[in-house]
Amino acid sequence: MTSSTTTHDAQRYARCINISKRVRWEIERDVIRGRRFDYSRAFLPAGLSLVDELEFLSPTDRRRLSQVQGRTYAYLFSLVERFISAKVLDVSREHWFGDQLALEALVRMGEEEIKHQELFRQLEAQMTADMPAGYRQAADPNDVARLVMGKSTWGVLALTLHIELFVQAHYRSSIEPQADLSELWKDVFLFHWKEEAQHAVLDEIELTRENARLTPAQRDAALGDFIELVTAVDGLLQAQGGEDARYFISIAESSFTPDQVEQIAQGVLKAYRWQYIVSGAMEPRFQKVFFGMLDTVQAERVKAALAPLTYAVPRRPEVHLPMAA
């Protein structure tokens, strides 16, 4: 154990390794198992897709919109895992000649993220074959990864923690409880969740280590990187949301008025902002770790940056956004 690794963190690295070994799965043997998606069922649950808020949609069109959003859900995870795996390998250099438990834990995480990318590529190939033509991806994963990797390690690790914590929240609160989803789609995110649970722990350890090295001025600059990354994510969501609304309208069973077309576009964007930004900002563990590193002025910077997005929550009176807990 190196001097930079606490006993507590060493135990957490070891625990992540043990769980990684126990839950390890293979794409075809354990997840796909020769199956294809069931298009008579929804993919993304309504608590994430927010399709029920578009009350004029028929049941068939709600299901189809959930499938379009589910396809993008898999695509965007494949996209973000491109830069996450690269950053994990980058951060692992800190442990090359030090704590070998930490190194093993991070190498395992990187390998699992690469495996997840391959899983999502295989699923996209299935959906390309089985869904109507016309679906388009708004960004290339390598282009996004290059942009992200140009930012500070603190900013990238903060974004990564945000992503991998909302993965946990989505599965536990929305995907697992909904019984009528396509079985293959639901299994994909069950197995994905099993490995991502350890990744979030490692993200937290490495972000905390990086934070301890920064001066206040460096942390200010890194926070600016994080805000820029969230803004870039929102730009991606706007582009993909527009593509997905267009594609859905082209395959829907119904015809829509111009006002309904606009409601669909805004509804998809709201759902994506909820899925990929706001639900993560609300996640209690993220708030505790992330805001615990910031002073009052820095926390206000984050709140101001996220303020235009805070409308993007499901229409439930119990949903709140305590940004600086």
C-alpha cells in the first residue's frame, strides 16, 4: 500500500476486485443468449422516457417512443463508456508502481467498460436490422472522447461519477421494478448495473484522491471544466433528441398536428435532460461527494449552470432538486 492510499481505500479497492470476480459475465453466454428484442413490449420505462406525459399518444406510439429512447439509451452509454475507459486507463498510471490492488481494480473497470461498449454495439446491430430505417446517431464516440479527454482529470472524474451513479438510480428505481419491459432489454441493464456498481465506488475514490491534490485555484478551473462538460452533454442531448423525435414521428402509427410535433420534440428533450443530467444531479451520493468538495461560491456556480435544466423532472409533486445538499 502506498502512502497515498488509506487503509479504508485499500479495503474498498479489494472489495471492488472481489465483487468484480463474483459478478463477471459474458455477453452471449449470460446476457444475449441467442435472444432478440421483443417489440411488443416497451424498452425504456415510463419513469425515464416520460412518454406518459405526451397524453395524446396512443398506447402503440408510447411503446414505440420508449423503444426509440431505449435504443438511444444504449447508444449513449456506449458513447460515454468510450471516454470513461480511456480515463480509467489514464488514471491507473498513478498506481503502476504503487498500490497493486488499486491498479487491478482500475484495470478490471477499464476492461469491463470496453466489454460494455461491445455489448451495446451488438445490440445496435440488432436494432438496425429489426427496427425501421432512418435512425441516426448525433455524435461519434471518438470525437466526444477526444473532447472530454482534453479536460482536467477532476472535471472528467466528476462527470464520470455523475454518470455511473445515475446508472444505479435508473436501474433500481425505474428499470428493475417495471415488469412489462422487453426481457432482453431489461436483462442488458441488469448485467450492466452489476458491474457499474463497483465502478461508481472507484470513481469516488479516484475523484477524492484527485481533489486532495488541487489548490483552490486549480479546483476552480476544474469546476469550470465540469460545467463545460455538462453543457456539452446538453448540446448532445439536444441534437440526439431532435433526431429521435424526427425518427419517431416517421415510424409512428398516428399523424400529428404541428403543435403535437413540437410537444414530442420538447418531451423527448425533457426526458433526455432528466435521464442524463438532472437525475444524476439529484442523486444523494453524488450530492454528498461532489458538493462536499466545493465551497459556497463554487456550489452556486453549479446551481446557476444547472438552473435552466431543473424543469426536466417527471410530473410528480414529490420530486425536488436540492442542488447543494
